Amino acid sequence: MEIRTRYAPSPTGPFHLGGARTALFNLLFAKPPAGKFILRIEDTDKARSLEQYEKSITNGLSWLGINWGEFYRQSERIEIHKKYLKKLIDSGNAYLSKESKGERSEVIRFKNPKKRVEFEDIVRGKIEFDTSDLGDFVVAKSLDEPLYHLAVVVDDAEMKISHVIRGEDHISNTPRQILLQSALTFPQPIYAHLPLILGPDRSKLSKRHSAESVEEYKNQGYLPEALYNFLALLGWHPEGDKEVMSKDELFKSFSLERVGKAGAIFDNKKMDWMNGEYIREKDNKALLEIASPFLPIEFFESGLDNEKIIALEKPRLKKLSELPNKVQYFYEAPKYDKNLLVWKQMVTSEVLEALNKIKKLVEDVSAGGFDKERLESIFLKAIGEGDKGRILWPFRVALTGRKVSPGPFEIAEILGKEESLRRIDFALNITSYKV
């Protein structure tokens, strides 16, 4: 049997994480080119389906690297749906009726045989329903407007979908669709209903837990391959403890049998950690190119070695949106309170003494030898066995104006001798100034 899966979103809202996870699991299970992964936009709800949301879905999938082999819009298949709707009516399995008591409009209902329906779910095992509670359900607004259940059943059959992999919120739809499959003598696909994605408090994931849409994660500076990897682990567990996995590794390892029934917890801290791991795998040139949309023009006009700056900040990054704040002191001379220069219990005279020593050491380094290794050697030799913080803390603060930053030698090398001295002079001036 050829594996054919589909992701069938409705374009009625932004492309969200739950949809992305469903699409990814369908792709991983199909394992193209051996199987086929199909994207089918279910846009029969004319009032709510918008082009902007279809673009959100297709752009989000493309950005993540979830590539489909076939593409369909349900709205372009109405004539096919109508053919099967007529078949249901002609066979006595559907009929025209009033929508509800007191309503003027008429709808087409499926004549429910009221029997027990059961199916084997790959994730959840055997599931049974008594369909008598469903009544005769609506399958079309009119002969020209087939609705969701009929359109889904017809399209799955016409597209030869072998496996329907979707969220557990669709379990209640399955008995209706099985009844329609039976009435139309369609083969029944194999079902797998995925666990919901939950917030840390185990309620359904929402904006109060984190960003919901894929575009929001893109705009916050998450890498597509990191989100791809993270989504794959939401409800699925590979063998072993490895979590950072390439796409090839995910394709080789993925199976629906290792998808759990319990809700998958979306952990923002873990997402940040994983994104940081992928950031650190990038070489500096590639990372600078990816990060460029997040950085201001002043960064590129500073004349400094941008790749070195990126390399310096890369070990501390969780997402690319953090970069503007982290690198600001490179292209903009810092302003700060003089008390920040104080290491532990140092008094003003001791800070001034330290800054003057720092200035002298920097002045004595030749411009040609102004690099991290040379600076570190000179400073550590001058400090000797004493408390290194008494010199290195005010040196680093003078260069950055920050409590937390990379080390002063790496920063000074990038800033250069002239700019480093200018910043040390600023530190001396504010320390000497008396209110």
C-alpha cells in the first residue's frame, strides 16, 4: 500500500503550532518520496475563509521546510462533491429537510443508520461509538453547497488517502465520516489522532502560554529547523535520550506507534534551549546573514567586524530578537551610572586607581598587537595573584556599560585601541565628577 497522508487546514485564522505539528507528523510518516504528503486547503466555509490565512499556512509550512507533493483547494472541487451528494440522495442515504424547527432554509441531511461504529486508532487503540445519538446530520446547505463531513470523505477517497493523521479534537468527527464512507462504498482510511498541545498548566495551549502562530515564532527569531525539531517531539518520543535531531534523523526514527496519548506539554524554556543549540551550530557568516533583519542599520555602519561580534554573542543567544540589545554597546557608546564600575566594596579612589591602570595598560599595547591574546597576557601579568575582578570588572563595564557581557579582552579587540581608550576616559570622567 502506498502511504498517502494529508494536512487539511481551514484558512480561517493564522497558521498555529498545533497545525504545524499535525502537518509535520503527516510528512514524517509519509517519508517522501516513498510516500506522498498532500496539502489540502479546506475553504468551503466561504464566510470565514480568507486568502491572507491561506498564505499564512503556505508561507509557514514553506518556512519550516514542511514541503508538500500535491496541493488542492476544496472550493475548487465542488462539482466532485456535488456528484457524490447526488449519489447519496439517489440511494436514499440523504434527503432534504428543514434546518431546524421554525427555520425557513432547507438543508440536506444524511440518513443515519444508527449503528455501532468502531475503528482501530494507531495512537489510541480501539474506539467505539453508538451513532444513534448523532441523529440525521447535515451534509450540505443545498445541492450546490456540500459541507465539511461530505467534502472531507469525498476528498480523502478521491485522493486515495491511506492514513488520516490529525488532532484528537477530530475524534468526534470520525463516526460521521465512517458512516458516509460506508454509504458511498469508500475504503476506510487508517486513523491516528494526535494528543493536544498543552501549556505548562496542562490547559490547552493559548496566547497566555506563548505565541500561538508560526509567524510569531519566526518574528521572535526562532530558527525554522529548531522549531521543526521541537514540534516533532511534541507527543512523539524517539528511542534513546537524543533530542536535537536532524531532519534525516527524524525521518528515519519517526513512527506513529511512539506517539503518546497524553497531552504534549509545550515548554518555552526547552524551546529556547533548543533554538540556542541550533544557533550555535551555525557558522558566523551564515548566522549574521540570518540575523540581519533583526539588526539596526547602525550595526552595519559601525565599521566593526560584524562576524566577530556575532561569534562573541552566539554562545549566549536563545533567539535572534535578543541581538539588537546584546550588541548595542558595540555601535553606540554606553551611558551608565558610575556605581556600576564598583567591584565589591571598592571606594571611589580605588576605582579611579584601577581605571588609570587599565588606561596605561591599554595605551602601552601597540595598535598592531591589539588582540584578545595580547591584551589578556598583558593584563593578567600586571594583575598578578591579586583579585582580578578589581581590574577586569571596571574594564569590562567601561567598555560595555553592562552588568553582564562577554569578557573585556574580546570586546576591546573588536572596538579597537582608540575606541577602547575613549570609553575608559568616559569612565574616568564620570568617576572623578563630584555632585
